[in-house]
Amino acid sequence: MLVVEVLESAGDIPDPYVRAVTYARIGEELARKGHPLYKRAFLSAFESLTSIDDPFKMLKVLLSIGVSLGRARIRAYRKVFARVFSESRDLSPLQRDELLKTASLALLTLGDVGEAITFAVEISDAKLRQSTLVSLVRGISRSLEVNPIKTAYRLRKIRLALEYITDEPYRSKALLELSKALVALGSYEGAFSAVREMGSREWARQAFKELAFRLSELGVIERYVDSFTALTEELSEKFGENFISELSTALALAGRGKLAVHLLRKLGDESLFERVALDLLDKNPSAIGDFLSALNEGESSRVGKALMNRILEEPTPEKRELVNTIARFARSEEVWAKVARFYILTGDVESARRIGLALQSPRLRSVVMADVAHHYLKRGDVEKAIDTALEVRDRRFASLLMSEILIKALHEELKGLENGKAQVAGGKARKQA
């Protein structure tokens, strides 16, 4: 179909709204290809506006035409947006806000960030205005790497947008986007400053985690330990809770267990070791070994117990390697007893028995060996159950266990005899029949 025929056919579209948008899209395509009829297409789009009676719908179509002009890199798009901005004053606040938001985000896609902010700050509804500005900050931040020449200009525009974002959590959301952009640009101290400005505890925590993790990934976090420590103290004072565990988790996730442990020890709160370890269990279990290797005996024992308690909530064979790692670094019989329990629950009774035999604590040895004996008994291996029960050090515990095993064994034997008699009786009855 020839271009002229396409243009003529577009004129047959009955809905003036759709007709105008179609002409604008045709004009955009033709302009991109350098076809001379693009002017006719855009002119037809503007002419279609006269058939739209609803002012709100007319301005929405006009905005769509402006976007097509902008995409086609025809500078007249600015005049169209200016007309939308001016004539929208006659609309209801709700309609004007919707139009201004759409126009603002459209200008962002066209790269006109200054005008985008101008439109956004005119939105009357405070929440919509600030959420739109956050979207602008996000979009501008993500374009900083793409357009390094315009970086300084765009950073100024982000700061301008932040002047109008005064409420939480909007301001902290925008600062998070700025922080990520500054890290991407290598301006790490600027990223620290952005996080420091945040007024929302939740978003500050997220930004802190992301900053720590990103610098860990980039391999530069050791150079900024003092900066992180200072930021931690400031945020802790501002929000009344500690941020060190987030930093330590990020360090541990990045394979820097020793540095993570060093920071945690400064706080003197032993529960933080467990919190970080459980975070690692949820996010990256492979990092647990490096973290455990940096702990002393007492710390590794407490952490090992916390980890095994969580693992025993959902024991699966796939976690065996992780459990072995915990057993290797946590030099504690209490942890080993829990490891033995894991083996039993996942079907490896023999490994559990070996651990039980190695335990020196009479109480723990008794608990593990009793558990092993019960599982042998369930499998019908009475001889092994008895042998295992004899390894229980606690005399009363061993006596009760032996009693239970013998009674259970007798019960099974008598049950077998009854079944045998029943089979014999049944055989005789069949022969007589």
C-alpha cells in the first residue's frame, strides 16, 4: 500500500481520537525515514483535534501528537507540550494532574529532564507529585552511565527534583536511586551522603544493604570500612537501632567473613553473630563456611546451634554438604548432636551412630544413641538396636531403653507367631474343605 493511500485511509477512521493518534504515528514513522509526507500526516493529526469536543480527551490526543513529534526528533514537540501545559489549567485538578504526570514521564523518555521536572512540580496532589518526581529521579539516575557527558547536568536536575520531594518515604526512595547511580559512577562518598540524608528507617536500611553489597562486589569495601562505621553510627542514632548486622551480612555474602566478624565484635552483642549467620542461610548458604571459619570456639558453637535449629525445621538431603560444613567449623558436641539428628532424619543412621560414639558428654551421647537405637528398632533390626543401647552411658537411660527394646522385640515376635498360627489354621481349613 502506497504512503498516500495509507494517509487517505487513515482519514476514514470514524473516531477522531483514534484518527488523530494514527496520523501522528504515521507522521512519526515517515519522519524517521525522511519521507516528505510526514508534515502532511502531522498536519492531519492536528486537524483531527477540531472534531474532539471533550477538552480533556483533546489534550490527551494533543499530548500523544507531541510525543510522536518528539520521537521523530522534531523540535516543535516543545510547543505542543507547552500548549498542553497552558490549556490544562482549565481542567479539573484531578484531570490536570493525570495529564501532567503523563506529560512529565513522556518528557523523561524524550530526554528532556528539565521540562519533565517542570511539569511534575505543577501536580497539585502531593502524593502523586512526589511519586512522579521519584519516577523521574529513577529514570534520570539510570541514564547517567548512558550519557556521561550530560552527567553533571542531570545530577543537578536530580538535586532540583529532590528539593520538591519533602515527604517520606518518597524522599528516601529518590535518595536510594541517587545512591545507586553515584555508585555506578564511582562516586562512593556521594552515595554515602545520599544514604545519610534518608529519613525513612526501612529505605535507609535497604539503601545501606545495597551500598555495602555493591561495594563488596566491586572489591573496594575495605577502603570504606571507616565510612561505613561512621554511617552506621549516624543511622543508628537517627533511627534507634543498629545497622552493623546489615553491613556484616553484606561483607560475609561477598566472601569477607573475617572483616564481618571484626565489625560484629566491636558491638559486643553476641546475638548479632546468629542473626548474620541466619541471613546467610537464607540468602547464600555457600558463604557460611567463610563466616564460621572467622569465629572463635564459643561464637561458632552458638552460631552452629542456631543454624542447625533452623535446618532441622526442614531437613533435606540437599543440605548435607552445608551441615557437614557447620560440623567442621563448630567444634561443639551440642552442635554435633544436632548434626546427628539431621542424619537420622535424612535416613543416614550409620553416620549418626558414628557421631554418637564420638561424643564425650554422657547426656548428649545418651540422647543420640537412644535416637539411633529407636530408628534401628523401627527398621526391625533388634540386634543393632540392643548393641546401640548398650553404648548409652547413663545407666537409668540405658536401662529404660533396653527395656523398651526388649518389650518391642517380644511384641514383634509374638505378633509373628500369631500370624504364623493363623496361616497354619487357614491352611488346614482349606484342606478340610
